[in-house]
Amino acid sequence: MTFRTFFQKLTSRYLWGNLLAMGIVLAAIGTGFYFFLDFYTYHGQTIEVPDVRGQSSEVAQRKLRAAGFQVEVSDTGYMPRLAGDLILDQQPLPGTPVKLNRVIYLTVNASSARTIALPDIADNCSLREAKMRLSAMGFKLGAVKRVTGDRDWVYSIEVAGKTVHTGDRIPINQPLILLVGDGADEEIFNGNDSLDQLIHGHDSVVYEEEIIE
């Protein structure tokens, strides 16, 4: 191929037309890819999170999805004065600017209080140990009742006036009443009672002592 022929091909309209077409195609592909990424990631687009607290779970989820968010119920709580299935809390908080398609986590009010299985407390540990274990598990503790027996020994547990046993599931909003020894048995063996009481025993005394904080 002579230089003249090569120069003629290099300056031909056909060649430049092809190069121009290729440039246009590449530019279109690049522009399309950019807008695709921008659309997919919602780059630069934010929206404030609406307040759905106090609304029913169904209404809240529908509202959030319509606004472009994803929704996940992540936790439940219990407020007895509120109806069940109401939204107690949300994360992110209302008014927070976030990108579209963000997951909003909801806390829903349960229809009844959460229950916990009662551990092996009755006739198995002291008042101090019982208070520590039960409080750590989330139980609500009420007044202590003193009964005749070894001092500070937990003899039984009551809820709403009824004796409960190991393994029973107790609502966390129900206070546990611990029936605890008052040390009267120790006084008997110290010689403070009559021989007849030693032989036949003595009446059990029950009274409220204090409210456990």
C-alpha cells in the first residue's frame, strides 16, 4: 500500500463516519451506565423519615413502603395502656434524612406482657440470692412476706395471691411476692418458747415486710 493510498483511506468519509458512530455509541453507553448507577443507588437523593409512632403496624408499614423505604419489625415491647400492634419506636428516628430504600426498624407493642419461666427459687435459696437472680432476669418484685421459718430463707413465691412453681411462665408486669422466713425457728431452739411449742410447733405468722426496689 502506497502512502497516497493510506492517506486517502485515512481521510475518507467512511472511516470518519465509523469512528464518529463508535464514539457516539461509547458515549451513550457511558451516560446510560452512569444514570443506571445513580438510579440504583439513589445517589444524592435523600428523604426525611416520616413519624409512624403510635400508628398500627399495618398502616405504618404501608406508609413507609409507599415513601420508598424497606421495613423490618425488629423488636416488641409492652405498654399496657396502649393497644396491641401499635408502633412504640422506630429507627432511624422521625425527621432523619436518609437515602431511599433504607431499612426502617420498628418496635411494636405486644398484645400481652412477655412471660419468663420461673427459676428454681422456692425453698432453694436465700432472700438476697433470690432478689439478685429474679431482678437480673427481668422479674418485677413486690412486697416480701415473712412466715415462720429460718431467717431470710425463701419458702415459696406468690403471684396475684396464688402460689407459683418452678417452670411456670410469669408475665413480667406481675410482681412476685416472696414468702421468706422470719427466724422464729431459730428463737425456738434458743429456748424462747415453751416445751409444748417445741413438740407441737407453733402457728405460722405471715405479714408484709417491705417493698423491694
